[in-house]
Amino acid sequence: MEIHEVVQKQRRFFSTGATRSLAARQAALSRLEWAIRRNEKWILNALKADLNKSETEAYMTEVGMVLAELHRVRKHLKEWTAPRQVPSSAAVFPSKSFLIPEPYGVVLIMSPWNYPFALTLHPLIGALAAGNCCVIKPSAYASRTSSIIRKLVAEALPEKYATVITGGRAENTALLEERFDYIFFTGGVKVGRLVMEKAAAHLTPVTLELGGKSPCIVEESADLNLAAKRIVFGKFLNAGQTCVAPDYVLADRRIKDELLFYLRKWIRKLYGQEPLKNPHYPKIINEEHFNRLIHLLRDERIALGGGINPDTRQIEPTVIDFVTEESPLMQEEIFGPLLPILSYDSLAEAEKLILRREKPLAAYIFTANPKAARRLVKRLSFGGGCINDTVMHLASKGLPFGGVGQSGMGRYHGCFSFDTFSHQKGLLKSPVHLDIPLRYPPHGILKKHLIHFLIR
């Protein structure tokens, strides 16, 4: 079926109101959960084939996260969908004010290849919970996972409700020519700009989940052993192909060498003496990205790692020392298992380096000094982050996920996903048994003073 026909079919179905009831939304989410559980083995196999993710890592970062999101959304959906009374001003007394969430209509979800299952299903859950119809476009790079997503969505929901479109650039282009009621895009800044440009032609609202160079500051008072362990975990998860991975470390010059010692220790503990022989160590998604990462290493001083296997597209967890702001490693988001280390002599110096750059998707601060933590959180703008940890803010059910500035716009996860895919319609309900004459002309002196008082 052609893309235009798919969109029109969904628009006709949405206009029937069949997706709006709480029962319909809960049923759609239940069927989606059933399809995921039924295909769980094949999902894990697909993630292994596309990225060499181990079963444990794939479940922890993708399948398990999605199932937890489904459980949380279904549990709270009745509460979220209910009209909510909000305070009214004295000027509208005795009327009552309400917010009524309603679905946008037909939404487009475009997802990336690095967490191809989770970053497709998370927004889909929010869109269905809000009562929308969905066209889903997963990445062609993670082709095995895209295929299994198409299969399970087809098993769970009719095409007029949710449809997966596979393919590459041609399909992306065709989709962006269509008029949607909302677009949710996860990917790079370059394509994000194109999505926003195309959406502007129809005044379509968008959420853009992008990326950027997320800094990790290690202050002199930090527990260096624990900091290194958590940096290694967050950076080399999925071979560094994580949008919120620490992109570079800013270490106090006085503790940098000790930090390097602990980074070496934890890379060996978590990935072995020879990570390229570790059967569970992920691979780079394709040749283009593999070659880009190898190019970034050229002429750099490698402190740890550096080994490569072109046949399997794997690069060891690699730490690069004596990096400057002018280094190629600092000119783009790395999105791979390369960790540059920069030094600073004062927090003010570290702040200035970060503030000279675009606002990052994440930031991480390791310190035992509460004053330093408060200072950095207050002065730095970033999408989200952690103090004394990395990436784990994504697993906190009460926190939204989203960027700011060049790292994106909008937010999702849990109730924030529901809000993202819902229009909050404001409604004033006025009584018919009481009609206060104050607002009606003629307006004498007394009415004038009363109006001024009430509006203030």
C-alpha cells in the first residue's frame, strides 16, 4: 500500500472516534504487550544480529524498558485521560475551568538504529495511550529489528490504527511530504532540521530527540574508583552508540592520572583483557560509521585500548588523552567507544568550555562537594543528567527525557509521553442559573473600579 493511502486510511479511522475511548487505548496497549512477549525471543535475536547486543544488555536497555513503560502507562492511563479541573480567576466567577486531553490525530514516529526497539516502542506507547493513530518508520540500518517491529505491530493492531513503513531514504522523503498531525523524530541534528523544515510546511508540531556532545565533569573530590566504573558503564554501553553517553570527560588536572588508572581497571573488569574477543561486546552499526570512528582516532594519543577488528566492525573501549578543544574528536558527537579526556584547572574553566558549545542532551557531574554540584547544575543548561552517575536518569520513572537547544525539543517517557501526544484543550464551564451583570455595558464608575480590582 502506498504511503499516502496509508495516511489517508488512518485519518479516516481516526475520524470515527474509535481510538478515543479509554477502553480502546487500554486494549491497544494490551495487544502491543502481548505481541512483544510473544516475539521476545525474535526481538533479542534481531538486536544481536544488528548490533551484537547480548541478551542481557538487550533486555535491560530495550525490551525490559519497553515492558516497564507499558505497565506504568496502563496503570495510570485512566487518571491521565480524565478532565482536570484547574483554578479559575475571580473575573470568571462562578465558572469552572478544565483541561481536557485529546489526541492529535495521525502521528509519525521516526526512530533511530542505536536502540532500535526501545526508541521506536517508547514513543509508540505514548501515542497510542493518547488516542492517536500511528505511522512508524524505524531505521533501515537496524534492518532485522525493523522487520520484527513491523511483524509485532501488524500482529497487535490493524493497519488503519498503526502501521510500520520500512525502507530507507526514499521512504523517509515520501513520509515527510505527507501531512501529519504530530511528528516525533529521534536521530541526528542534520536530519532533525529537515524534519522540522518539512513539518513547518503544514504547521505540524514536532518533538525532536537529537544528541550532542554530553560532558562528564570529574571534580577533585569525586570518588574516582566509582566514577570510573560508572563512566565506563555509561560510555561503552552499546559500544558507545548511545545518545546520552558521556561524550568527553573533563577531569581536574590534579586527579586525571588517577582517574585514568581506574578507567583502565574497570574497562578490564567489565569487558575483559581483550574486549574484541568478548562475545557480548557490541559492534558498530555499519561500515560508514566504523570508518568515521577510525578516522577520528588518527593522530590522537591513545591512553587505553585502540584495537579494532574490521571484519566484525568492533573497536575496543578506547580512552584518548591530551585532547584539545581543536581536536577532531571535539568537533562532532562521537557516537562510538572513544572517550577523550580533557583537563581543567578550575571549575570556572570547565564551565566556560562547556558553555562555548551547543547545549548537550546530557551532562554528568562526579563530585563529593554539594556546593560544586549545585553550581554546575545551576550554570549549565542540558537536557537531563546525573550527579555521580551516568545514563541512569533514563531509568527513573518520574523523569522526562528530552533535549534543549541543538540537542532537541520536547520530552517523553511515562506521563510526559502522554502529554507530548495530547493536546490540552482548555474549557470554561459557566452556570446558567447565575449571570453576574458586571461585564456587560453600560460601565459606570463603580463597575470600572470593580473590574480593575477583579482583573488585578
